[in-house]
Amino acid sequence: MLNKKNYILIITLLILVGLAYLYTGPIQNWKNNKKSEDSRNFLSHVNLEEINRIEALDENKKLHVIVKENGSWWAEPNKWPTEEIIMSALEEKLGAIINAEELEVASLNSVNKVNFQTDENQGLKVRLFQAETEVGNFIIGKVASDYQSTFISRENDDKTYRVPGTLVRAFDVASWKDRTITDLGSVDTVVLKYPTQEIEITNIPDSRGEEYWRSIRPYTIRLNKDKVETFTNKAVKLEAIDIPSQSTEDMGLDSPSLRIQLKGEGTDAVILIGNKNATGEYFVKKENDNKIFLISKEDRDILAKQIVDLR
């Protein structure tokens, strides 16, 4: 017959066995299921190939939109061409997230979203659409300390995830619009037309077959090769510093302060430089193209040359 001490020992052992079973059985299964549920990829249902619209709301509450038509991305409004390198990076980074089997959970506490910059007042809010239907959304926060991953969250979700790769460049909405003004080949003749003067320079071989940069209007003189090439290199590969509102008022492009014609084999393009804006940049566009850009004063000064500047 069991005495009281042995009886208590047996009961204790039974309780411990029961607890061990619960921990290694149902409780552990619940934990595993909970962990699996927490790390479930909430974008796994999205088909990257069918995404045709992406909206991004920045921390200043400005909405940026790109749409995909016939395999190419365009920025709205006005169907502005996008930067191909950036769009390729965006699709690559987005595809890596969508195709991940699971997402690493960085935090389950909504309070931590402020530190990860994935709360609704800090991060970049991204919405993905297929046709007119929203199929996914997330908020991009800061880059992790390893500089190899980024924190993201969903609206109305306490969890913050860490996804591979840095999304900063791909979702730098200011760089979605292509800022290329000119991307030309070599030129052999340039005409600079000011309101009261025209200058023409060329390096087409002269009557003796010599090839060198010289002015031929308003007078003929040999020019410095390095100075001319600094000018022409800027003119044929001209990048905007910014893209302004596309209103044509007060930009000075209808009566430009400088018209630059660039000619060469297979090349004939005209750059128009207009007024200076309130912050010191200059309005620029290509002739017969409605897209208006801004260039820096430094770039404008490289382009606005007199013959004496090129000698």
C-alpha cells in the first residue's frame, strides 16, 4: 500500500510527464504553427508579371504612380518615360519578396514599427495592382544594420518583417522618371543661337583634309580641343537635375535665351534653354519634344559659351 509520500511523488511525476507531453506535443505544434503563420508570405499570391500599376505614397503624402503598358513602365501623369535601370531593379527586388517562401519576422509588437520606420507616418506606402484590383500593399521602412535587408510592414498589422535586399534605390520615387535630356552620339558641328548672335563651330575636315575644332561663324579661328569637348560631351549626354511642373508659363522656352543645334552622322538635335527659376536652375527642353526639365547653373554655364570661352 502506498504511503502519502510515495503517492505525492507519483502524482508529481504524472504531472511532469503530462507537462512534457503538452510542451513537446500540442503546445510545440501550436508554437510551430503560430511561427509558420507569422512568417507566411502575405504577397505569395501576387503574380509579378500581371502587376500593371504601382502606387507609392511618400511621407509627405505625395502620390507617385507608374503604370505598365506593352511591357514598359510609364510614370503618371503625362505618361512620362521611366528610368529603365531603376525599373529593372524594382522588378528584381519586388520579385525576390513575392517569391520568398517565408518572410523573416523582425518584430510582433506594433510599438516597434516606429523604430523600424514602418509605421504609417514614416515609411513609403506601396500598393500593387493587377488591372483595377489591389493585390498587395506594404510599407517600406529603413535599411537594416547589415545593409543587406530592409524592414517592411503592412497597414493594420502589428508585425514587421525583414526582407532581403535594399529597396531604397528601386523605390526611390524621385528617380522613377527618366531625367535624360539628350543621349546622342558624336557630333561634328554645333550652332549656338543667342537672341542677338549665332555661333557655329565644327571639326569637319577643312579643304586640306585637316580635322580640328574651329569656329566658322561669325569669324574663323582655331579652338581648344579640350575646351570644346568639355562643352560637346555635356551637350550630347545631358541629364536633368530635376523635373518641374510641365506648365509652360514663365519658362522662357518659347523664346529661349539659347538654342543649341547638335549635328553629326545620324544626329540632328536641338536643345532649348529658357529662364532661370527661383532656386537658380534653368528650364530646358528638346525642340519638338514637350518634356520640360531643369538643369543646374553649372551645366548651363558649360553650355552657354562664346568663341572666346572655347579658345
